[in-house]
Amino acid sequence: MVETVIQYSEKIESTHLLGPGDRAVLWVFGCCFNCSGCIAYNFKHGTCIEDTAENLAQWFLDTKNDGITISGGEPMLQAMELSKMIEMIREKRDVGIVVYSGFTYEELKKKADQDLGVKNFLSQIDILIDGPYREELNHNEPYRGSSNQRILPLTGRYAGAMEAYYQTSEGRDIEVRIRGDKTLMIGVPSKDQAAIWQEIKRLDQF
């Protein structure tokens, strides 16, 4: 039996900044977009880690969290692999799934007609934050990079949290975590925070 392999850049066991409740985050590796001002450059051009869907599912289950957020990079490029990971997780525990994608929901619905992986993955998502990052539309709305992106509840799981978490939040909070020689920013940064982060990453290259 061939194992399902997922390529990713980073994962963390717990945060409150990328979805309701205490949740793990998986940033997948690889992206088909070239958004100007993107802060996730390393998730397309940096280190790629490979692990099986089974191992990553167990990693999440060991966290005891009530949800996982999948970002990137572009998750839909590994839709089938991620959907298998979620199936394994939900066999053991009913958890909430939040996904950031550069594709719009309408584009994904069309893709789902031809791509079983996208169809399966899309059916598992509780909240989708959709659309490409547009630097000129970065108006500092919480939990999304630019105002063209939408926070779409695809199921009723987080109905009670939509207003409290997404609609009444003010500004953008971030966390910076240091692991060995690696620095990871968690959350959606403001323009000023993003500029500072870009400068930090530039200096890290020298």
C-alpha cells in the first residue's frame, strides 16, 4: 500500500489566532500564486518537510485540540492528501477545519467537478478564507490579509463563533515563536507588522 505523503513547511500544536478555539496549524509547502507583498515566501521557496497523512493525523490527535487550521502555501494543491489526513483525524475525533486558500470558493466549486481531491477536501471544511492576497486591499481587517478575501462558513459548526470571533475582533494580533535558529510568525499581520517582518527576514539572509 502506497502511503499518502504531505509536503509542509511548518506546524504548531496550539494557537488562538487562526480560528476559533484552541487549534493546531499546518502550513503546507508550495503555492501556485505570486501575490505581491506575500509574507509566506518561505512556504513556497523555503524548506519542504515530508510526512505521511497518517503521521500528521496522529500528531494532531495527540494535541487534544478541538480544531486544525490549514494554510500555506496553497492547500488545494494537496487537496486529496489533506482530505485523507482529515478523514483519519475524524475517524477518532470530531474536529473543526479552517482553511486559507488563494482560490475563491466559486473557483473551487468548479474544480470540484473535475477533481475528486478538491471535492472531498471542500466538503470537509467548516470555514474557508478564500481569495488571493491583494496588497493594495490590505485594510487591516482581522483574520484575513486583504478585503477581497471572504470568511465563509461552509457548515454550521462555528455558527456561534462567527460574530464573536471574526466580526467583532479589532485589529490583528500576531505571535512570534523562536525554535532553535528558526523564527515563525503566527497570525495575519498588519501592514506595519508585515513590513517589520519582511525586514527581519531580509536581515536573516545575511
